[in-house]
Amino acid sequence: YEILSGLVGSEMCIRDRRWIVIFLAAIAISTPASSQSINGIYDISREACTREMSDGRVNVQGNNLGFWESACQLTNPTTVRGMEAGALFDLQCSGEGEEWSLRALVGLDYDGGLIIYSDGGMSKYFRC
């Protein structure tokens, strides 16, 4: 299953939003203290960052990820040998009347964006 950056608004189904949540959540607390802080606002494109509102926007604060219509809490961080800028996380998410759990590998890319891998899929989000 693949999420395309061109899907926004009503084109995104609940399953797409779960993937977005998974990807962004995992990265929120995966960066070592000596590295760039993960806290901040991210979106699906640099252009989307300039808009007042965006369905793809994510607010990362500590162990919490806030989305348009959902939120996740990151728990159980597990370091991965050789991947200092990333970690595996358990995510407890809720939104639109549903609750779900996920496991994802999350890290920062070279320009401070979020990269999230889960169940064979990968997503990138730009720091706003």
C-alpha cells in the first residue's frame, strides 16, 4: 500500500491517515538529544507548509503527534544498531471515532525532514 503526496482532503481515506500517523509518530522521539530536535511542524510538501491549513500537517511535541483529525502517542522506543537518527516505536492512535496500534521505524533525513517506514511503506514529510 502506498501513500502519494498528491492525496489531500477528501481524497485521503482513514487508512491513508493511519499511515501518515504511523510515519510521523515514530520519528517524533527517535532523534538523540545531541541531534536536531524533532519537535515542530511538518507537512507533505514545502508548498503545503505555506498554507494556513493542510490535511497533511503534523505537529510533533514530545511523545505526541497531532494531525488534522487524529493523534498518536509514541511508546516503547527501541534503538536499532547503526541507525542513530531513528528508532522503532509502538504507536497508540485515535481519530474519527476509531483507535488503532502500529509499529514503525522513524528517523530524520539529511535536511531535517521526517522519514517513516512501516509495513513495507515509506513516507517523507518536510519541516515547516
